[in-house]
Amino acid sequence: MDTPIINIDNVSKSFGALEVLKDLSFSVASGEKLALISPSGSVKTTILRILMTLETINSGMIHIDGEPLWHMARNGEIVAADEAHLHKMRAKIGMVFQLFNLFPHKTVLENVALAPILTKGLSKPEASIKAMELLEMVGMSDKAEQKPAQLSGGQKQRVAIARALALQPKIMLFDEVTSALDPELVEEVLNVMRKLAEETDMTMVLVTHEMSFARDFADRVLFFDGGRIVESGPPEQIFSDPKEERTQAFLRKVIAAGHRV
């Protein structure tokens, strides 16, 4: 069996007295599309932030692409990762946030081209050519010279996806990328993600409250509650025939709130 591209082993995370993750263990296969759902947004977002090294862990081990994320080998011992190791590991992972975090003073093209210039040593012309290819892919090439303030929320999020892709990560993390959008703009972002899923073999981990999209998009769904995985399975099983009462209760609330699953 191939080594998982993400392996989380007995990871715990607390914020003060609040234990958000409790001995969490799961793995993600290379190329897999995984959706994380739960009643609480903090659990899912914390997992993504840990993978992006934006939050530390209290205990456990994480491996990304066969290498420890928060640890490293030194003189035959496993020690806490230093900044150079974390920097190397971050290059494997891209993340798209709820809020687009675009640079307001730069054009769309400059926003996408900047990171490869700074981190991969590309020349400005090289980075611009690659950035235009990515903007074409997300349907934003016609907005290349505009500033973020001239874009709709959906357009900003598509630029943010192109910017994350510019570093050619092996893994893409999506954190509630439609939650800040007006309902009529949600579909244009989801369509870009569908295209990514269909046309690339990139590993994708999605945190979302869009249950119908998770059902269409994911190879597998994890349902969390109380910092633990309650149920794991293919979307059809999780949404049509959940085994656990806690999952059933959660989906009843989702449906009662008027959301499709």
C-alpha cells in the first residue's frame, strides 16, 4: 500500500483549558479528495491550520509526504522542527482561506505571480506567464490588471485559488472558501474546485458547510464531534445511510435548516 501523503497520528491540541483535538488519527491517500464536516468550525479549521504550521500541536506526530511535519531528525534523535524544516514542509501545501487575503495594492496578476518570484526564484516574466495560465484556468485572465477592490467576492476567491496553485503544492487545503460569499457567487467558486478535482491528481482537503458539494466532490467524508472522528466513509454512505446517531442528528439539523445533502 502506498504511503499516505498526510498521516496524523494521536495528535492533540488545546487552547488553554479547551481541548480541541483529542488523540486524533487519520491518513489521506495521495490524490484523495477528503471533506471534513462537523457541528463546530473550530475543529476542522484547527486541523488545516496545524497542517499549514499556523498552529502548533501539543502531542502526537504528523507526516507529510513521508516526512515529519512538526519534528525532524537530528543526531539520530527526533526533535522539534526548526524554522528551516517548517519552511521546507510548507512548500508542499497550499491553503485557500475563508477571507481572500489578497494584497489590495497589487493587481490580480501580481498577486498570483508574487510568491513564485519570492520563493522559487522565478523571473518576473516567467512568473507572469505561469500566473496567466492559472488565471485562465480559474476563469480570471480577463481581470489580470485589475485590483482586488474591483472584484466580486467570488472573483477574489478564484484569484486566491490561483495564487495558492502558483506554488505547485502537492496538497491543497480549502477552509470554508464559500462562507464569506453571497449565495449567487458560491457556485462559481465551487465550479473551479470541481475542475481542479477532475483535471488534477492533487490531494485536496476541504472544510465546508456546503454538504451537497461535499457529497459531489469528496472521495471520503470525515464527521467530527467533540474533537474526535465520529464516522468516516464514502459520501453516499455518510449522507444517505450514516451509522452513528450523532451523525444522523447533525444531518437532520442541516436539512431542517434548509440545506441540501
